[in-house]
Amino acid sequence: MLLQHLVIDAKDCDFSRFMANLAICLVLECDNKQEKIMKFVEYQDISRNRIRAYEENRLRVNTEWVNLPCALCTQQLVKDWHPEVEKQMSEQDLLPLVSLQAADLIIIGYAQQPKWDHSWLKLQATMNARGIGLEQMKSDAAIRTFNVLTTEERPVWLVLID
């Protein structure tokens, strides 16, 4: 089995233009047969919310800078979103989001590593019983996860707490 690969010399190369004009495929060759196993393309659907940049207390959704806290999905942006009780998220905080746009997953992003205490596990179980997954992670990982899932057209909400 031989894995063919492509090496790109990115000197003097506008990467986004390059990606817009070329899809890179990894090709696996086995017994003289080639099979595409992965394809990289630039995601360019401007009708959906995409996070383009992230700083400590704000993020850029498409071309607009938004301060944290906030919540977003592919078609909705809720600025200044926060739990009703400070640092105590509840089902009543999250259900209005899925009433705006249905989702099968809500990702909560925190500036610091989140804690897995009893109240979080109870909230997670409550949301799971409603058919909605609930995950928490640091904001940078949450943003990357959100962008990947929305590219796959998965119905997901991202809530970022500062």
C-alpha cells in the first residue's frame, strides 16, 4: 500500500485563492487501484454563519465582530446571550435557542477549561433526554468544532461565555 501525497510550497501563494481554485485530494493506491480518501476544499457558503476569527472577548462572524457572550447557529446570531443565573446554566437558558432554530447539539465554549460537576452532568442528561446533545469545552476548541460541524451541515448551536 502506497500513500501518495502532495506537498505545497506556500511561498508567494495566496492560500485562499489557491484553495478556491484547487481541491487537494489524498490518493490511496492499493493493488494499482486509486481511491480518493480525503478531499480539502475552501468552504464558501456566505448564507451561513461562519466564525472567521476569534480573540479573547470577541469573535468575527462572517464580516461582523461580536462581543462575548453570544450564541449562534448557521442562520441565527444572538448577541449578549448569557444564562439567567450567572455561572449556572439551565435548561431554560438553552431551550429558547433551539426554538429559534432546531439543533441536535449545543456546544458551550468557555475561556477557561470547564468543570464537570454534578449540575453540568444533570443538565447534560436533561438535554440528552430531549434528543439534544450538550458538550462543553474551551472556546477555541468549541469554535473549531462548530465550524467543522456546520460545514457538514449539522444542526448545531454554539454558545460562547467569556
